[in-house]
Amino acid sequence: MKTFKKVILVVLLPFLLFGLYVGGNILFAFLTDLKPPPFEAIELRGMPSKQMPDSVLSFLNWNVGYGGLGRNADFFYDGGTTVRSPKQDVETYIAGIQNTLLKADSVDFILLQEIDTIAKRSYRINQLKQWGDASKGYGYSFATNYDVKFVPLPYTKPMGKVVAGLMSFTKYFPKEITRYQYPGRFPFPKYLFFLDRCFLLNRYALANGKELLVINTHNSAYDDTGELKKGELELLKKFLLDEYAKGNYVIVGGDWNQCPPDFDPMTFNHGKSEMPYTPAVQDPKFMPEGWQWAVDASIPTNRNLITAYSPTETFTTVIDYYLISPNVELLNVKTIDMQFAYSDHQPVYLKVKLKNSGATAALK
């Protein structure tokens, strides 16, 4: 009888320990879960070089993939096997991102997503500090959207601690910087280990008495039902329309995690074998007439991470772009084709003119 009990104990012990591990991680995550308010003021760091925006403005929008998802990377949650890239690769990607940002020093605004401040996945390299210190003539702000003390997945090689968010560079002094929390969450306990999605607003006074709103957004991924995206976009839409009704100018850039209206997700993918999914497409009627999606549909902005990047095999699409209000004239939008050297996304450049803003047109 004692032998039988020992056998049962030996058989059950691994399951018991695993259950304790899983339950302990869920409890710890619940107790330390980030609970952001609907909106909160964000501090300006660094020193902008100009007081008031010109009428012609330029932007760079880029999801930098926390410096860990460059050309050689795959990722376990997207169907690959790797939890984090080799340290040498991460250092190469971070250096490449920084050099790209330094070369873009003539751009007025830089909107970045997936910036790690401290995370095991990027070897605890503080990208916020490193890139903020390297910038000259810019102020910058940061909004946390991922703060998990320990991500236990995958169980054999946990991703560990992650603190990350959105970073916006500006050459102009903003009158207000605010983080706005998006609504909705994944079901329990999944939400404990995922991002708390938000957008980061920089608000500027203009010469004509109105305001310019520059918004950095990173919308939900892994949203199979589309309900999270829908709730986020409804909140954003109401906010944008209310501001435009006041006569303000609105420019939104970010990683929308869905294709722009009327874009065919198969544009770059005919004949490719790596076809993991078909991305959602924005509703063409989402915004009223006059609002414009500023998109370069000729070059992909995002790639799949099942394997390392292959131009002939990897699924690519467009999910990074801008939305501008009717009082903003689109002058140019162009994706910078870097062949996904430093991130699984590519930067998108935008140039616009504010109509009747009362400001002078800068030569750029």
C-alpha cells in the first residue's frame, strides 16, 4: 500500500508543482497588475528647439519592435520558436534604430511604439534613456502600455519582466501631454500578461488660436474577435471628432494592427508559402468624409515572425500609417524600405501642411 502511495505521489507531484507554478504566477500578476486611469498627464523630457509649430510639418512613425525583432528574428507568439534574439543581434538592431533616428533629425515629430525601458527580452537595455539622451533639439515623452513583472510564457523559457510603451519626440514645446487608456481587455487571466493599450497625445498651440493634436497610437493585436479594436477605435473616433469640431488640427500615427481601408492584404503575398493569417482591414466608412488615411500602399510596413525575414517567402502587409483631419493637407507619405533590418516594422514618413493655421511655411 505504501509503495502504491509513493507511485501515485511520484506521478502526481509534477502536475501539482506545475499547478502551483501557474497559480502562483497568476496570483502574482493579479496583485501587481497595472491599472491605468482613463487619462493621465505625462511629463516632457529633454528640450525642444522651437516654440510653435510651422504650417508645414514632417513626421516619422515606427514600431521598433523593442529592438529585438530585426531581420534574423522569429517570435514564439507569432508561430516561431524564439523567445528573445541573441544579445549581439539585439545590440545590432538597437544601434541601427538609433542611427536611423539620428539621420532623421530634420523631422519635426517622431512617433515610436514598443520601446523597452527594462525588459529581459531586450537584455534590460533602456531604450528610452539611450535614444532620449542621443536626441538633440527634441523633447520627448513616454507612456507605459506594458508593465508585467513576470511573463511566464513559454513555460520552458519564460519571457520574464517587461516594461515598455510609446515614445514621442517633438521639436516644439507642447502645451499638454496626456496618456489616454483604451477600453477593453482580454479575458482573465490572459489580460494580466498583455498590454494595456493606450494613445499618447501631444497638444500644441497655433498662431491662429487653434491647436494641433499629434497622437501616437498602438492598437490591439491577437484580437481574434475584433472587439478590442472596435472599442479602441470608437473611443479614438469620438475624441478626434470632438477636437476637430473645435477647429483643431489632428494627426494620428501609429501601429494600427490592421490594414488601411481598401487595402488588399494579399498585395505583397501572391505565391508565398508563409501565409499565417489574413489581417483585418479598416472600415472605409469609419471616419466622415474629408478625413484622410495617409498610406504608402506600395511598400510593406510589417512582416510575419514565423521565421527570419525572407523577401520571397515572408508574409508582409501594411498596418502602420496616419490619419489626418480635413484641415490638414497631405503633401507626401512614404514608407522607408529597410528590408526589415532592425524591426519587424518599417518607418513611415509623412509631410503635411496645416491649412490657414496662421504659421509660416518652413522650408524642409
